Amino acid sequence: MQPTTSQPITSRKEQILREAALLFARHGFHGVSIVELGAAVGISGPALYRHFPSKEALLARMLVGISERLLAGGTALATDIDDPGELLAALVDFQLDFSVREPELITVQDRDLANLPTPDRRQVRTLQRAYVEIWVDALRRLSPGLSVESARVAAHGAFGLLNSTPHSTSKGSPDRATGMLRRMALAALTDPELDG
């Protein structure tokens, strides 16, 4: 069974995180007040402090949380799938599933990572690097002559393509766009001249 990056909302804290992601994506971290966050989930602004000590702590939980989920899902795939080609395809599908289901987190990550306190920002980056290395390993097992540096460039290029969904799937036919993004990512990642 393929891991999923999205989870059903089961608590007030998760509801706050989901609504905050939508608001931060729309208006930016600094463009959303505690009062607006509270109103989005039907509580007063100060009541949010029962769930998160600050707006920065909320942002940290959001971005650390998605980084942990991506790493856990990628690790599970790498553990379950031996064939590097199948693993690479599963990783592409996993990342694409995340980017289609939660495009607001991509926007928040891109725009507001710098608003995290330094320790949280370092934790996000550490988790992200570990996730990238799963892709690097799959790419190098698929193409043994591929250098580590080239594999990292390829993985980051694939993320850029797959994470374009906030812009590429919002209009028209999202299924067509995601299918195209999947085919493009796999074609780029399996190009025999990748290290050329």
C-alpha cells in the first residue's frame, strides 16, 4: 500500500494547522493575525495559545510535520520496494500526491520557511536532506554511473517540477496536468544522458 501524505483531521490542533496552511498560503505568514486564525476554526484568537504557544510555533509544527511525513513515506517506500525503477516511480507518485493534495504547504514552505526560528528551520532542512537522499540512492541504483551530485540535481529538479502544482493544476484539468507532470518527471529522471 502506497503511503499517503495527507491525513484525516482528527483534532482541533490538526484543524488549526490545516486552516493556517490555507491562510498562510493565501496571505503570507505575516499577513494573517491570530484573531483571523482563531476565526477560521471557530475559536477566539487567544484560545489558539492553548494549542500553540505562538504563531511561529504553529508554522514550525506545520513545516516540520510535513517534512517528517515526507521522510517517513519515502523511507517506507524505500524499505518496501527493492527495484530502483519501481521505487523511483513510487517516489514520484508519492511526491505528486502530496503536491496535489496539499499545494498550500508548498507555497508556505517556499515563502515562509525563513520565518521559522533557526532551530526549527535547521530541523526542516535536515529532514528534507534525508528525504532527498532516498531519491539520490534510488537514482544511483538505477544508473550506477550517476554521480551523487548529478543525482541530487536531478532529484531537486524533479521536486521543482512536481511541486509546481499550486500553479499548474489550479486551472483547467488537474488530472491531465498531474499525469503530464508525472510523465515529465519520470522521463527526466530516467534520461540515459542524465550525467552527460
